[in-house]
Amino acid sequence: MVLASGASAAEYGRPAAILVSPIHEAQTVRGDDGMDHVEYELLVVSVFPEPVTLSSVTVLDPAGKELMRIEGNGLAAATQTLFAKTATPVIPASAAVSVDVDLILPPDTAPAKVSHRIAYTLAADSQLALMIGNPEVDGPDVAINRQPAIVIKPPLAGNGWFATSGCCKPNVHRDLRISIDGRRIETAETFAVDWARVRDGRIFDGDGKKVEQHYAFGADVLAVADGTVVSVQDGMTDEAPFQSMIPKRISDYGGNHVILQIAPNVFALYAHLHPGSLTVKVGDAVKAGAPIARIGNTGPSEGPHLHFGLADKPDFFTGRSLPFVFDNFTLVGTVDMAASEGDRLVISPGSRQVRSAYPLYGGIQNYP
């Protein structure tokens, strides 16, 4: 490289092996742990023809103070291939990954934006390491939406509701990313929750091979707010547990479903409902707490559960998942997902009344 007299490479920028950008602005929700969870994803693209390994992601406030560092096993779990469920801190040659950021802060302390410092390593025999020099990049800035999450009523009633998927640790909902129109990546299920029902540390009786053995099956599904029905699908049969069906149409993914509009650009999505149990049709006005269906096992579902979430569009894929909080519930335990095996759950008990909070992934809740 030939530089003009008196110039240095730093004045013109410096080569890097990765390109980092936010997928969209961060969203904030108050969890049932009493903390604010700031949720977003960083898209990291390797521009090198060889693998790049992320070693740390540091989150900084506007003054440069470190708020969080993701590294080691935490970074390995948070770094995901864009659509698959594969966790890996290694970015394949000329490929891309997404890094989940779950920034946990005391209530009402989130800054207006955060920046980042991302460190990475190249292979020991890399032919391009000399070009890079310092394997670390600064940025990008990510704006934080600090608007309070919408307050709704729970879509279920009774005891023992286990959030088997949801925000905010890596899982199938938190890590769903889809390209829309080839122009943007959308996160359709970040805050969506799957609920099964727990009794005595299990979610079903016997071998669980019949839907009727699952404790969630047939439970009433409730309107979370006053609203209008904008989409309904019925007629799909319940599938046998543990053998997820293969969708033939895009509408099959949600199975039998109901979508309510509960505010401008806010839609409540309910999926996998029991055939013939839907009590509403398109155009109906519903009141908060009214039964609208019952839990089933329709669509690609491995066992009876309710899939519920809010989105800014009446669609399971193209809308952006919106944060929400329930007005009132009791947190009665937390499942250790890593330690649980088969149909036996390892539960840490502990009862706590919760108000205006989101039911975090792995929690067991009782609803009024």
C-alpha cells in the first residue's frame, strides 16, 4: 500500500474480516425477574474466504461504559445461523450469522442507544491476518425503543403454564429470522410464547402419544384484549404428538388459528388450535377474557400447546414480534432447560406475584 506523504492507514480506515449491522432497533420488555430486557440481533458477515471466530461482543453505553460482554459459552449459544437452529461462534467463509443480545438492566435505565466492540480471531495459518492487524471492530450503534410494552391479559387461565419457548434466551422463537421481499430480515417470534401445561414435573400423562394425555389439551384460549377478529383458520385435524406434520401450504404452519386486531398495527396471534373449537369468525368483536378457542395440536406441532404472540402485521411470518406484559400472574417456578431430560422437568420452585411483566422463557406461571 502506498500512502500520501504524512498520511497513515488509520486516516483512511482499516481492513476488517467482518461487517456488523443491527437487524433492526432494540426493543425493551420488563421480565418477570423484575429487570428490563433489551432485545436485538447483530448481523455479522464474514467478508473473508476463510472462517472467522467471534471471541467477544461488548455492549457500551453512549459514554463508553461497558454494560455487557458476551463471550465463551454464552457467545457460542447466542451466535446463530440465520434460519437454522445451529449455534456456532464460527462464521464460515464468506457467510453470515446473527448474535442474539439480551441486555439485562435495572428498570427504566436503558439508554437511548448502545454501541459495540466486537473481537474475533482468524486461523493461525491465515494468509490474510497481516492485512487485518488488530482483529477488533467498533460499532454499530443500535437505537433502543424505550416505549412501554403493551399491557394485555393472559391468553390462558389456571395453574401450571410452562413457557417452553419465548424471550429472552436463545431458543426456536428467539432465533427465528426470515428475509422479507429480499429487503429486510424480520424477527417474527422474538416475544411469542409456546405454553404447555405442567403437573408433577411432567407435561403429559403416560407415554404422551395421544393428545388427550397432554395436560394443556382442550384448555380454553382467551382474548387478551378487546378487539376484532381479522383472520380465522379451522378444519385441520389434531396431529399425533411427537411427529410434526409437514406443511403443504404456508397457512398450515399455524395450524388452526385466530388473529385479533387489538390496537392500530397490533395483532394478537393464536396458533395450533383444536378443530371445531373456534367460537369466532372474521369481523366479530370480542371482549378481553372471552373464550375464543381451545388448545389443540394442529399444524407442525409436536404436542398440544398454545402459540401466542403480538405482531405489527396480521401474519405469522412477515410481522415483527412485539413485546407485551401481562397485567397480573404468579410465577411459581423455573425449569432448568439444560438439566431436564425426556418428559421429566427439573424445576426450581418459588412463588412470586408479578404485575405488568413478561413471562420469561422457562418459567411456570399461574394465571387468574
